[in-house]
Amino acid sequence: MSTSQTVELSERPAELPGPKARHFVERDQRVMAPMGRVYPLVIDHALGCEVWDVDGHRYLDMTSGIAVLAAGHCHPRLVKTIQDQVTRFTHMAGTDFYNEPMIKAAEKLVSLMPGGAGWQVFYTNSGTEAIEASIKLARYVTGRQNIIGFYGAFHGRSYGSLSVTASKPRQREGFFPLLPGTFHTYYPNCYRCPINLTHPACGIACLDLIEETLFRTTTPPSEVAAIVVEPIQGEGGYLVPPEGALVKLREICDRHGILLICDEVQSGIGRTGKMWAFEHEGIVPDIVASAKGLGGGLPIGAMIARAELAQRWLPGAHGNTYGGNGLTCAVMHDVLSLVEEELMANAATVGAHLLAGLQALQAEFPQIGVVRGRGLMIGVEFIEPTSGVPDHDLAEAIMQEAFLNNLLVLTCGASTIRFCPPLVLTHAEADEAIERLRQVLTICVRS
Ligand SMILES: Cc1ncc(COP(=O)(O)O)c(C=O)c1O
């Protein structure tokens, strides 16, 4: 495949951030609590995969606002749904009262789960709350307390989710003690094997450590309620586990009566070319946590559990105020329809094109250690070419230089640039992203 040398790139803006953006950044710093913004993008408006800032600069968005905008910015169908729903009703406490949008959206979501039936939905407002609900349900129905997560995992910032998260020490520093009974083990990462073996000869031995080490030294399996796993580790570096890893995890869970919770907050809703990333391995989890792409930009999440588990929650055992909000559910329904009808297939085909184009850049830039991903969830890991060690500073510099070259990307893991664009990305936009990255790399590796 060619990475289209003919893509016309617009001029790099003379001054970034522009005067209006600088003005907003100053105002922001006075009233907003510090959050660690990555670069000074101040959005004015957006459409599809394009974003314009308050100074009129245009950017190609490879972030989707952290893997959220499945249907792209301001998709006309979702804009219409919002306009229609907002004039009927927005909120009427879904945990206390019934409404059609929440039922219709749950029906759609269940129809997109394995088997298309036998699941029940609990609505949340975010990913972290979907994980909280999943952990609480797992403890509730098993009567067990312990939860196993993975090094590198990110599941959110509230206490339960944070306890299973093991992504960056900064996220936990100052917040201990966390939830007792949470343990971590190695995520299968064949590019940097945590136990220095080679796949496939190893038989995914890193997962054997759950039974051979954790269960023999740290927690009896009979006290483990759930294993929580991202089918593709997101914040940890867009790590795609080797084939068979999720099957092996499912088998370990089954052997010990442990529930398998798949965190699909970042990898779900068609992003990898299938509705759920776990489908690439043909496994069926017990509980799925979803958010991000689900609301197409409106805040909604969901815990989807096998019905026989969800039904065991006594009324009032768990709840919230905004779950089942009419507006977010109406949009969620249409996002799911769009994903099913066209976006998932587009993520697979344009994702394969983008992956191949980024992989082709490896021949030109030895600083690219590996390009990996599925669909439109792609990571480019940067290394110091002679030693092969992750080059965090280079990845950071590339992200900053990309912004100056009208390309919005984010980092993840130690030294990875992630591409998680809206699922409406076209082949031409993928080519533009590759070409802009080439331009950025040329600047960064020569400076
Ligand atoms: C895999 C995963 N789980 C959970 C979360 C938390 O979601 P939220 O920020 O909506 O609470 C994130 C956020 O990045 C995520 O990537």
C-alpha cells in the first residue's frame, strides 16, 4: 500500500497557540483546577474528524476526545436526535421512573452483545462508574472480596476503579489506602515480554503466573470475585494481547468460579472493527463495562452483565441519579445504530489502511519500534533505536510537534502515540494523518 505522497498539507500556522487561544488558557488557569492539559488546543467548532480552534486553525483529530466520538464531531443524525429529544424531555431519574429512550437504548445494546440476548444493562455517567458497578456486582453475587487487575491497566479515578488501575504512580500517589483486596499481575505484551520469553513457544506463560504465583502466594482463588481486563490495554500503550490470551484468562476464571470483567470503555463500540474487542478472541465475559464511544460525545456509560448475575442485585442495592437520562440514551441508541450499520465496518477497513501506512513509516524511521492495533485503535511505540528502550521524550516531542502541524494525537504507555480517530475517518484523512506524522517525525528526529 502507498501512503499517498500526494496529500496536500496546509501551512503550519505561524503562531500557536494563537492570541484568542492564549487568552482562554489564561482565563482557564484562574478558575479551573489543574488537570494536566497536553497542549493548548482551544476548540471552537468541529465536524467529522476536523476541529477548528478559536483562532481559526484547522486540525485533523486523531484523538476523538480520548476515544469518545465514535460517529465523529457533530454527526448530523446525532445532532437531530439531540434537538428532537431536548424538546420532549431530558431527565426524569431513570432509577426511579421509566422512559422509552433508556429502554430502547438498552434493547439495542443487549442485541449487540454475544448471543443478542440474556444480558441486562445498568446505566452510568462514565467509564469509572461502569467499573465501580462491575466490581460491586461481582463482589455482591460471588460473596468474594478480591479483585485482580493488570499492571499498566487504566480503569478510572474513583476509588474502586483506581484500586484496579496500575497505569501511572501519579494517579495513585497521595490517595492511599485504596480498596483492600486488589492485586495485579502482568498483562501479556509480547513486544516487551514481562518475563522474557518468546511467543508462541511460551504458551502465554505470563498468565500462568495468576495460578502459579498469585494463587499460591497471595490470595486463594476461592476469595477472588473477578479478574478485570482491558481486551486491548489502552492507556497502558495500546497493547494487543497475543492470540489465545483472553481464552486462557476465561479458562482460569472458569476453573475457579471467578467472574471475567472486560473493560471495553476504550476498545468497545466498534473501535476495533468489531462491536467489542473481546469478540476478536470469541470469548464471552460475565460483565462488560462500556462508556466513551457509547454516547457519541454525551456522558454515558453502562455495565452490561449476564442477566442471571444482574438480576441478583436487590432493588436499591446500586443506583444513581442520571443513569437512564433521556437525552444521553436517545443519542446512545443512534450511536449504536450507526456503529452497527456502517462505522464498525469503516473502522476495520480504514483502520487496516492506517495501520499499514504507519507500519510503512517504520522503514524510514528506526525510532518507530512497533506499530500495533486493531481497527481504529492503533499505537506507534517510539524507541531509542540502538538500545530499543522506550523513548518517552521523543513520543512527547512528537505529540507537541504534531499539534504545531495541525494533527491532534495523544500519547499512552511509556512512549506510544495513539491513533483513536472518529470511526468516520476516510481513506483520504488516514493518508493525511500518515503524511502529517511523516512531516512531524522528520522535524523531531533531525532536531
Ligand atoms: C479502559 C478504560 N476504562 C475506564 C476509563 C475511565 O473512564 P472515565 O474517564 O469515563 O471515567 C478509561 C478512561 O480513559 C479507560 O480508558
